[in-house]
Amino acid sequence: MNKKELLGMCKELGITKCGSKNKSQLIHLINSKTLPDTSGVLTTPEDQLATITDQQSTAYCKKIQRWWRFNSKRVITKFKSVIDLLKCNPTIMQQCLFQLYKISILYDPKKNENKFIYGKLIEKTLIYAMKHIGFYVEDLDKNHLIGAEYKNDIKLLQINISIKGKLNAKGDIILLNKKSKSVHNVKMEVLLCCIRTHKLYFIPSSLVDSNIYVKEDAGCISYKSKLITMFNKTHQDCIYQFPDLSELEKNELAKLEPLDIMSILFNGTIL
């Protein structure tokens, strides 16, 4: 974005007497006007804004343009903006993938005692990465002294989102356990993490035809696995691809062994 385009944004925001400002100063002015309405995106600290170089300002301008999209009420638009910003932070997201792999090895989800731990650690890892990038993420479970939020796990950009984690893209995606309520609303905004395919699927309810992709049985309500196939073919702009792991990270993962969590708890807290 050049200075002329920045001045155009200033005009739309009602910022006057800015013609003599340089690009970094214009960014600062736009930032002060637009950030209060971002509904969840944190700012770059003031002391850093003063030191933005011309090279950095190009990337920062792109970020500002994405902030405009956060004001949209459309979930899919906000999801795409989140993906844009994840792509701007490959180091953080590579570390996130490394941590997700550690979870899958240490807390094997095939063991019953690990299933809850596995899901919650995936959730916390994604929250940690997003907060590190600069998003404000609300953990909805913290609103409950007992139990957890029924359908959703986090609030991001004023969207209630259910986080699901899987080793790969095979198999159905369980949305709800039917034991808790007799009537269920399956209109949900879902963030699906597939560790071995290195993908995050941002699944807005508006793109899901429940007659085709929702499955209900005696115990739960799920998305059918063919929903992922459909997203891979027709909604690739709703998928974030993690950066590949480094050789050092791969070597570290190869040394890990699954934890026997029950023995650790018994020996460490009971005996």
C-alpha cells in the first residue's frame, strides 16, 4: 500500500491535516482510529509503532487492511481474515504444530483416559498460539465453576467457536454428546485441527448443508467425514496449512514415548 492509498483511508476515517505525514505516521493514525472496533484483535504496542521501518510498514499496512474485514458480521469473512494473519506468523504456527504433535504422542487419544486431556490440550495450544499472534481469545469454559460450556470452547472476534481435534481427516467429527440434552441445535462454527495433515479447517455453519453432512445416532451428532473432502475441493480458502516442521523438531518428536497418565497420577499423588 502506497502513501496515496493510506491518505485515502485517512479521508474515509475523517482524519484531516495528514498530508505531510510519512507512511509510518499515517499507519499510526489509522491504527488509532480502526483498532477500537476490531472486536478481538490486539494492537502493536505504542513504543513499537514509533520504530516501524519502511520495509515493516508494507506488512503492517496489509495487517491494517485485514482489520477492516474484522468489522464484518459474516463469520466466513472473519475466518478468512484469521487465516490471513496466521499465514503472517509462520514461526508461531510452526511451534504450534510441534506442540500439537507432542500432544498426539504423549497423550495417545486411543486410550480412554486420554481422550478428554487430548482434546483440551489441543484447545489450549491453539488458544496460546492465537494469543501470541495478538488475538483476544476468550476461553468459555472458564465461565463455569463446574463442568464446561455445552457446545462452544472459545470466543474469537465475537464468534462462539467449537474446537475439534483429530489425528487425521478420516472419520466423522463428533459435534455434540446427546446424553446431556434431548433437543440439539447443530448450527455451530467449528475450528477443526487435523494434526497429521497439518491443517486447520475453519468451518462456518453457513457452508454446511445439514441434510448432507450431519449425522445423528443414539449417542452423538457428528459431521460426516465427506465434509472435509468437500472443503478440500471447494473451500480451500477456509483452510490454514501449517508450515512444515524442522528436522530438529522431527528428531525431538521421534524421542518421545506415550505417557502412562494413570500411573503418573497414582504414583505421584496417591502413594
